[in-house]
Amino acid sequence: MVVTPPTTSVPEPASIFGLLAVSAFGVNSIAKRKYKTIRG
């Protein structure tokens, strides 16, 4: 019998890192687009 501790709603570090990378990439692309339109 394997005793597993009660899991909370915390995703694994790999998924957190992936989500962070994707969000950072999205924010970066949006910022670049806005910067281009402002500079004209």
C-alpha cells in the first residue's frame, strides 16, 4: 500500500515554468507590437 500525501492544487514546477515562459513570450510580443505602433 502506497500512502500519498494530500495533494493541493499546485502544478508541478515544469508546468509552472512552461506557463511562465509562454506568458512572458506573449507579453513580449504584445509589447513589441505596441512599441512599433507608437513609434510609427
